[in-house]
Amino acid sequence: MDRYYRQNEASKAGDTDEVVVKIPGVLCSKTLPPVSPALAVDTDEHVRKLRQFVKLTGFSSTSFDVMEGKILEVVRAFSLAIHPGKLMDVVFNGYDGHRSLDAHTRYFTERRQAPSLTHQPFAVDVDPNQVLEEVRGGKYIHTTENVVQYVSLDESSGSDTRYCRVSPTVFKEGDVVEVWAAFTAFPVSKNDYKLVLSMRMLVLLTSEHRKAAEGRKSEARQVRLQMLRDAKAGKRETPSTGSLKRKYMPTIGDEVGREEASAAGHWGQDMYD
């Protein structure tokens, strides 16, 4: 069985708990449930890599930069833990010139990697058409390690922080969200590991800014359409461009050309106007 590393802490009860970090940001890319009935799976490797994915950015905000620094501290701790192995750390990508961070969780765990666990049915809002159940076959199972909670912040709870379960379809690019994720280092070769942010929960903090931007775009689009309709109906005169006269820069040799062309009768005098 492959060995992997994760960040844990001892609980007050003496148990070992998974360390989960909360990362706020703007959702700029996603691949979330439900899974489409048109999903085409070509290989076993494709099935293994099916995942729930988000990309967040802070648009170069100070808080996002601070969070990046904290994550790099965790990366250094993992590097020491797996020594002498080599760690491929969490990659901060780019988005429109700003730093961004990816988090994901696969839908499946290989059965051989979790012999003590049993398969759990998919939530209806994740696999409504039983597509994932169909493609998993006997090699893969869906466990608690593969579950992502989708919730929104309950603003009516006052000072108490509470969350409401929502459909994954609620999340749109441009929403302000918070990803709850765990650090896990998976083996990619004999001595090489890849550190990833395993998404545990996706929280919708607010969609207010996205909706306001969409409203402004819609209003601008309606204004443009109305201007086109008015112009077509003759309510607005279209400015005339008049006759267009092209200007040329005189060059050496033009005088010879002028004489030859003038003799032929087709050299325009306005070229040097």
C-alpha cells in the first residue's frame, strides 16, 4: 500500500484530528457536481482522476498574500517530514495577472488503498443520474475522504456562525467563497510526493458582488440593443462619413512617375493636396 502524509493534530479526547485550513477568495474557475449524463470516460486513469475542483484568487489583496505565506510554511514542514524524499509543493498559479490557488477532491478511492472502508452512495445533488455509480465498477469506492460539503453562510444566525446545505449548482464564478481544505502529500513515484489541498467543504460567503456586476452588464447590453433598434427604425441619424480622401507621403522618384502617369492620363492630382 502506498504511503502518504497528512497534517494532523491531537484532540483533547486523545484522538487524532485532521488539520483543516480555511481559505477565502473569489471563485474564478470550477468543476463541480452534478456530473453530466454526457460524461465520457475513456480509460481507467480517467475514472481515477475524476474530481471536484475550484480555483480561488485574491486579486493581489494583502490578505491573500499573507495566506500564501502561511501555506508555504506548511510546505516546508512537509518537506522535513518526508526527507529524504522530494516534495512537489502546492502550486500557486496565475489568473488575469493575479495569484491563484487550486483545491480539489477526487470522487473515488481505489479499493486496495482503503480495505477497511466501505462504499458510500453518492448524494443526489452530486450524482443524480447515477453516472459515477456506473463508471466506478469494482475497483473504486466513494468514501468519507471523497465527500465535499457544499454550504452557504447563514446570515440570519447573528453572532453564531451557522451554515446551510446548498446545491453545488449555486456556486458561480465571481462569488466570494471559503474553501476548507486539508494538506495531503501523495506519492507520485518511489521517493517523490505531491502536496495538494484536499477540499473538504466549500462555503458560499456572498454572491452580492457578482450579481451586481451581472446587473450592470445586463443594463449596458440593453442600452446597446435599444440604440441599434432606434437606429434601424430611423429615430437616430447615422453620421455620414462623407468622401474619403487617401493621403500619400511623397517619395523620391514620384516626379518621374507623375510625368509618366500624367501622360497616360491617370495620375490623381489630389495625391499631393
